[in-house]
Amino acid sequence: MSETTKTALVTGANKGIGLAIARGLADLGFTVAVGARDEARGAAAAESLRAEGARAFAVALDVTSEESVAAAARTVAEKAGRLDVLVNNARISGSTEEGAQDPVTLDLDVVRAVLDTNVFGVVRVTNALLPLLPLLRRARSPRIVNVSSTMGSLTLRTGPVLAAYGPSKTMLNALTTQYARRLADTPVLVNACCPGWVATDFTGHEPDRTPAEGAAIALRLATLPDDGPRGGFFDDGGVVPW
Ligand SMILES: NC(=O)c1ccc[n+]([C@@H]2O[C@H](COP(=O)([O-])OP(=O)(O)OC[C@H]3O[C@@H](n4cnc5c(N)ncnc54)[C@H](OP(=O)(O)O)[C@@H]3O)[C@@H](O)[C@H]2O)c1
């Protein structure tokens, strides 16, 4: 792979906003590693992007598995040699069965499962892939984007009461600031974004907003200038209150 081609990895990129982010990064000239926990779905997504002219390859990546994440890091290293942009997009919403995410009857197994994907998954993936990011090379403009939600904003408190999913995004926002502080003396800019209410399987394709529209803020954070923000939370309208 050429020295000038930049590589991006998107988790949960086989569908929805993740696939739209992968497509957008490919349109911007990135070689895209399409992370998917299901190999066949990942292969199909990468194939569909290649059919559109993208440089894309599938990476088997279950963010809840240390082994899968380690193997994915090896795959990216072998196929691309390095990573310039990491987009942590994968998530689960967790069971919404009667009472499961009602705080007064909260099912802690649901909380554990949601945190394992939405928060611990981000830590697993970020820490496994960080060695591939050019920590010393400002010119490659490395970026980490965590796809969060205004449902995690303690100020806005949007959406339904979902006491596993909402707080998982609050913690993801907090982690974003911790990573940004830890990497403050490197060229890696770490930020979080909210895509808005977007038509995906999660929302039953109810909203009018398309995955491409939802992907726009992640693409902006993935391509920030070198003097861009660190440890912020943004949507299309600008800064989102914590
Ligand atoms: N849609 C919205 O309105 C909205 C609003 C605010 C924030 N967001 C955020 O935007 C991001 C994308 O949301 P979306 O609506 O596109 O979600 P989605 O359609 O439910 O897609 C989620 C993706 O994450 C993957 N995933 C789940 N568990 C995984 C695991 N253990 N390892 C790897 N991948 C896993 C899924 O894979 P499978 O296909 O195998 O299940 C799928 O590719 C999420 O972070 C979400 O919180 C979305």
C-alpha cells in the first residue's frame, strides 16, 4: 500500500451509520477496513463498497472479544501496515423488553452487556489499534472518533428512559475526554459525535434522516485539521453539552 494512502477502520460497519461512515471515508480517499462481527456480513459490505469503486477490505471484529479484536489489529497491520483513523461506531441498544431498562426494575445483566459493547468494546479496540496509529507523525493527522449519542448527554436527556443504553453513552463521552487528555501530546485528536436520529435498524427506519446525513459529523471529526478540537462532543449543530 502506498505511503500516501490513508487507512481507516470503522467498527460495526456492515450496516447503518457505520456503513455510511465507511463509504464516506472511502469517498474521501481512505482505504477502509470494514469491521463487522459477522464475517459474511462484513465481506458483503466490503464487496458492495468495492463495487462502488472504494478501496475496502473486511475485518472480522467482535468488539466484545479480546481475541477477535487482537486478530483484527493483526489483519489491519498485515493489509495496511498502519492506521490513520479509527471510528468506534459499533453498539447495541440492549434489551428493551418490559422493565429491562427502567431504572426501578433495571436488569443489571442488560447493563453489563450494553457496557461490554458500547464502552469496554471501545477500550478494547482503541488500545489494540493504537500501536498502529502514527503517534509521532503529525503529517498523517491521526484521528479517533467515538460515535456517541445525545442520549448520553446529562444536560439534554433526550430520547426514552433507557437506563443501560443512555448511561453507556455518558461513559463513552467521559472516556473520550480521558483518551484526549492522555494523548494530548500526540497528533491524535480524539472526539465524540452524535449522528442525530437516523433511519437504521435501531430506529425501525422511522426517521427521515439518512445514514449518510448521520455519518457527516463523524467524517468531519475524522478529517479535522491538526489544530482541531480534542476531547469534544459534537453534532451537526456544533458542540453538544455534556
Ligand atoms: N440511529 C440513530 O438514530 C442513532 C442516534 C444516536 C446515536 N447513534 C449511534 O450511531 C452508531 C450507529 O448506530 P446505528 O443506528 O447505525 O446502529 P445499528 O444499525 O444497530 O448498527 C450497529 C452496528 O454495530 C454492530 N455491532 C453490534 N455489536 C457488535 C459487536 N459486539 N462487535 C462488532 N460490531 C457490533 C452491528 O453488527 P450486526 O449487524 O452484526 O448486529 C451493526 O453493524 C451507534 O454507536 C449508535 O449508538 C445512532
